[in-house]
Amino acid sequence: MERIYIKDLKEHSGKEVSISGWVDIRRDQGKLIFFDFRDITGKVQGVILPNAKDAHTVGSTLRPEWVVQVKGKVNPRPERNIQKDKMNGDIELEILEIKVLNEATTPPFDLKEDGKEINEEVRLKHRYQDLRRPRLQKNILNRHKVLLHVRNAFSKNGFAEIETPLLSATTPEGSRDFIVPSRLEKGNFYSLPQSPQQYKQLLMASGFEKYFQFARCMRDEDTRGDRQPEFTQLDMEMSFVEQKDVMAMNEKVILDLIKTLYPEKEIQQTPIPVMTHKEAMAKYGVDKPDIRKNKDNPNELAFLWVVDFPFFEKDEETKGWTFSHNPFSGPKPEFMSDLMNQKNIEGILTTQYDLVLNGSEIGGGSIRNHNPEALKTVFKIMGYDDERIERNFGHMLHALGSGTPPHGGMAWGFDRLMMILENEPNIREVIAFAKTGEGRDPMMGAPGKVQDKQLKELGIKIVEGK
Amino acid sequence: MERIYIKDLKEHSGKEVSISGWVDIRRDQGKLIFFDFRDITGKVQGVILPNAKDAHTVGSTLRPEWVVQVKGKVNPRPERNIQKDKMNGDIELEILEIKVLNEATTPPFDLKEDGKEINEEVRLKHRYQDLRRPRLQKNILNRHKVLLHVRNAFSKNGFAEIETPLLSATTPEGSRDFIVPSRLEKGNFYSLPQSPQQYKQLLMASGFEKYFQFARCMRDEDTRGDRQPEFTQLDMEMSFVEQKDVMAMNEKVILDLIKTLYPEKEIQQTPIPVMTHKEAMAKYGVDKPDIRKNKDNPNELAFLWVVDFPFFEKDEETKGWTFSHNPFSGPKPEFMSDLMNQKNIEGILTTQYDLVLNGSEIGGGSIRNHNPEALKTVFKIMGYDDERIERNFGHMLHALGSGTPPHGGMAWGFDRLMMILENEPNIREVIAFAKTGEGRDPMMGAPGKVQDKQLKELGIKIVEGK
């Protein structure tokens, strides 16, 4: 007998069907046993009548979370028992036969509740059960819908998704890299990417013109509230464009995504307003102001572009200049001659644009420096000598000099965007297998010990003590 | 003036337009200078007439691979110059104005040729130029189309794409893991995933029922011809199914993909024929036979399912039993009692199915062991004691015991599939930023040295010498 999904049961009213799923709730009233069953599509109430002897025998052993296949008849509910706003509130399954497909231990926590008050370590250790919560099921399935929508949107606009390497080289100017010892070249290490920044620019050098990727990124940062050591970034880059073109493309995709998949959301203002960094700091004292007019409305979304950031800032440690956002960014065109002449350094503005949503930075990007001499000058202003520039960035300078078109792009912090869209307080609620704030996965036991043999093969040793 | 893509030029015949792109070829005939220009959409011939003085001055400096913006008039070609089968073979751009957007060094190799005869290290070092070859552009753009098609196909069938972690725990039974030292827990290591096998089964325990993912996988294997340390796998898993259901779902997606995106391909036989492992070995002497009838036809695709593999095989080293494919697979139902009683071990057949294409294994999967006692028995047959089973697989056994439905799935070796579809001799031709056979990335210089400071922070040390 073909399995019917629970959401489709009403189409089979009066007929015998087979469903598969979990025991959600059991209410044993002696002669009658009531169940709620659930599958990925929804829930339905079932009842074992006293005359269904075999079903009664099996049914009295069932516990919540057991996995069952149930044959039964779809009956309309009597008028007084109809629950209007509930899926299958007007039908009931008269259970004729139950087959136990798998038993289940009692969950370590209540799966019906919200779950946010439960100790995080415990939730993540039993994540396979924690993920059965309706709220998390919704978050993860909506995340899929958003991923697919964005992919199709960029593809329709001529962008190609291109995968870039995970085993890569160190990024000397970024945050701290995770590194991976090489066995074939003992003493050498790969680095895991903090972002595909260099690869996407190299793809522009290759002539692909319009690239995007949902990229997996990793940063070995100190634990800080709502950070994860790995995260997902919607990464895009395009050639022969100016700042307004990249901003317009991303604005189009993100607004259309919300209108399509979150029609209940109220976007405060479109087109998205643009504010300079100077104005944001003067008016709000922060570079990612929350401009919502009604912060009590959970459906209010206030987007804001922030532009015209200073290119350079003073490095507290070295007292020299460092970049404020991204060394690969170009200056605004009217500041190119200042850059090349290394003058008015504090006044040079970058083409950087940040996208702010309800006071969170959810994305950022820039038009890049496609002139190798100009990029080299950025590093000179930062105090690098020629040898260091060539060693760390030689491949990028050669690529820019090989026939690279003007280009620019953007990256969205995808976990944070999903968190805001789902009204969640932290990104762990929108990541299937999240880690603790300390970067641990208590379910898999990662990070963990490795065998001495492995370390020996890699030519590394753990330094004992402090 | 709005940029027109080169493929759309014929719609602007007689008009002035602006294009952007690369100098592909230059033929200077003194008074007339001819160019082929290219962008991501195609090529067009342009000519500078003697009266266009400024354009002539700029044009005489242009070299191949320079990036330009060109204003010109789209003229029909005289009848005798029309090239019928070529894009824009019936038009020519009369160049009025040229703006140089970026200069270009001379490429280290000919970009017009196939490129396969060039030293691999050189090609990969200058990959941003190598990728400009029409063949590689086609491969990478087609790869995008296939990725998108497969994603939409699984999504339409109710599957959700769910991202699983990259920083994970070691897989004691698989190939060699890449490991990542933890800074926050010195002396402990993450492992990079060889496949999301455990996570996708845990998602079935979570009740998601239909999962897929284009998963990035990494294995630290010895260099062997056509291997890459990182690769892409189309990974899927579904609940409440039998072997025939998973095979049918994958067969539907892959055949539809080829009919839609590769209509020129000739699929030898559908539905895909099924052969037992025993029959394959007897008839062909291999477990992935190439059953093509006409191996000279580059468009011939001969799919074959191979089934009924022995579950266990003798481990050459330990002389004990080991699994032939995947320890998480279930036996065929008629062998479950043999498994539970640990008898007739050499005769137990697994639910494993391999998908073979033109003699290459492009995918494989199985129905999993969803009964924790049965999975435990597999490890007992392999000689593991209770403590080792709990330490390595405790989380999986607990998950299976928490209410996990029957489930099964499959993974496709995506790089290999793309290689065959594109008629390429190795997977490096379908991976944008491939590594050498020795796992090196000569462009980024990976793997490479890291700073002593980094190693100190991680609490590890390089062991010198041998």
C-alpha cells in the first residue's frame, strides 16, 4: 500500500490509507487509545477503537518518538470535534493496523517546547532530537527555500555558481586562519578559507564576468557571543560594473527574496536608503544604525546601505596605516590620484558599501582595485616592502596585470540574514549542526584526540604543558 | 551608453553600441586594423577604418588580452565575407572609439589551443589565464548548469538541501582524514569530512525525511592519478524507503539531467540495467563493467546498476572481517538473521548499489542499518569490543535508538560525472581551481609555511628531519 503524506490525508476521506511517521503524543483512555502522528508534512490524530484487537495490543506498547507505519481509515470528525485552524482538524484516522519500524528512548528534553531555555551543550549533544522541534524544522526548511531562491535568482541574472577550494593558502591580512598540516609536504600547511575573496577576483581575471557561490568559510576567532567557527556566505562578484550596479543587483535579489518567501514582512523603505559613514556616525554614533521606526514589530525590516567609509585607519599596535575594510577595494574614483600620490591618506574614501538590516551588518562589498600599481600602493601605504608584497600578493598582482576587467562584488552573512528573517536570537537556531560558543560539537565529540600515528605521518607533535 | 553583450549585437544592426571585453586577436594591416573581441557571451570582429584617427592611435597599441570598452557601429558584412556558422559571422563592428580598461602581460601559454599538452604545474600556476580557454569556460559554465538543474530536481521532489559541518570529528573507519588543530583546546583536532555520511543519517533521525546537499569532501590519500584532495559529492538520503525507491529517485534525476542539458548524448539503455556483483565479476572480471557497445562514440553513455555485493570481506592485514563498502549499510532483508546470529558471514549480501557509467563508478549508496543492535553486530563481527564501539559510534547508536526511521541514500562523485559528460580525460579539467596530482596549488602556493607564532598558539610543533 502506497504511503500517503499526512498533509494529503484529507484528499483520501472515507478511504483506507497507509501513513509512516512518528508517535507525537499518546493518550491512553483504556478502551480508546488516541495518538497524534507526525511526518515531515504535518500531524494527524488517530484513534484505536476497541474492536481493532491487534492494533490495540501494539498500540498499548507505543511511546512518543517511536517510528511506525499505520494503516487506517480516514474518517470525517463529528461537527463538534472539528478544529478549524489545525491541519487535519476535520478528519481522524481510524487505526486498523500498526507496524513498529523502530523503537525510541525517551528524549532527554521536551521536544514540544521552544527549547531555548535548555542548556546549549545538552541541546547540541542530542541535536538529532533537538532538530525535531517544529521551530527548528521550520528554520532549516526555510533556509533551504532561501538558498534555492537566491541561487535561481542569481542564475537567472546570468551568474554562474563556481566552487572555490577549501584547502588553500594562508591569508596574511585577515583574521586567524584554521590550518591543516600537509602529509605529503611535511612542515607545510594548507589554510581553510576565511572567504573566497581572492578566488572570486581571480575568476574575474579568468573572464567569467558574473560569479556567485554559497561559500563555506572558517575563521579561528576567539569565542564571542554569537560567532561560529564556520559559517556560510553568499558570495558574488561581477565585471565591468560600478558601485551602483553591484548595489542594485544585490538589492533586487534580497528584496525579491523577502517579498516571495516572507510576504508577511514589512520592508520599511524601498529603494533601500543610502547613508554615508560620516552621517551614520554623526546621527547614530555607530556605522550600522538600526533605523526601524517600530522595534516592537517582529515583521519590520529596515534595510540601509552605508557608504563612503575611510579607506585607511590608524593601526593601534603599529601606529601605521591599515585598511578599514578590505585591502583589495578600490578608492572612490575621485581619490585615485591621492592614493597613487600617497597623500591625504586619512581623507581617502573607499568604494565599500555595507548592507545593514535592523542594526546588523548582513553584507558588504566594494569595487576592487583592478590596477596592479594601485593595489601595490595600498600595501606600500601600509608599510610593506616590495619583497613582502610580492611574497603575499604576487599572484594577485600578476593576475590583475594579465588582463583583469574592472570588477566588484559583495558577500552576505547568510546565517545572520536567516536569523533575522526567522526572528531568532542567535545564529545557532538556523544552523542544523551548530557548535557551542567555544567551538565544540558535543554530539560528534569534536575537536578530539587523534592517534599518535596520524601526528607522526604529518610530522607534527603536540607541545605539552604551557 | 549601455553595454551590449556581444551575443546580442546582431539585434543592433545599423546602430551605434558599446561593448566591453578582451582583445582576442589583432591583425594590423596598416591602414585597417582588425580585431576579434570577446566577452563571456561570445566573439565579434571589429575593424578600425583609416578615418577613425583617435581609435587608430589607441588601436595600434592594443595587444591580446587587453581589456577594452569599444564604441562602434554594427554593420552587416558584405555577402562574400559572411561566415555562416559563426556567432556574429554576418556582422562587423566599425570601431569609433576605444577605451583601455586594463593592460595585459603576454600569457605564458597559448590560450587558443586545447592546453592539454602544457605542463600541468604551469597551467595551474597561471590558472586565471588557463581558465580563459573556451573549453574550460564551457566546462565550468556547464558544471554550474548541472549543479542548478540537480538542485531544482531534488527540491521539486521534496528534498531539502541542508549544510553539514566542515569542522568535524575523525572517521575511524574511513580513509585518512585531514585534521585541523584546535587553538581553544590545545592538543585536540577537528577532522575535515570525507563525506557527510553520519550527518545525513542524523538528519534522518531528526525527521527531515528527504535531504540532499552538494557536499565538499576531503581525503588525505596518496597521490594516485586522477585524485584530488578535495572533491564534490552530490549527497542524498531519504526515509521510509527501500532499495528500489532510492535507485529509482536517483535514476530519474540523472536521466532527466542528461536529456535536458546534454540532448546530444545517447543513453544506451533505459531503465538503467541492473547486474549483480557476482554476474559482473563472472562476465567482465570487474565490479564496474564498461558495457558500451560502441566505445568510439563520444556521446554514448552506458549506465549500469551493480547490486548484491558481499557485506563483509577479509581484511588482508588483520585476517579478520571488514566491511566491503560501508559499515552503516544494512544487509539485504533476507540476510538480517544471519547477521544477527553472526553466521554465514561471507555469504551475507549488502543493500549496496553502485551506479556505473562507461566503466567508471559515479555513485553508490545503500539502505542503512536503522536498528542499533544490528549496527552494533556489524562492528562485533569486525572484532570491535563494546568500549571501542561506544567510543567511536556511540552517538550513531544512540541516534538510531532515539526513533530513527528506515532510511537509505546515495552519493554521486560529481567531478567524475562532469568529466564524463564533458568528455574530458581527467577531473582537473572540470574543477575551476584544481590541485596537482601531488595536492599542490602552485598559484596560491599551498600548502606553505606558517608563522611560528601560529604553531605556538595551536600548541603544536613541526618534527624536524626523519
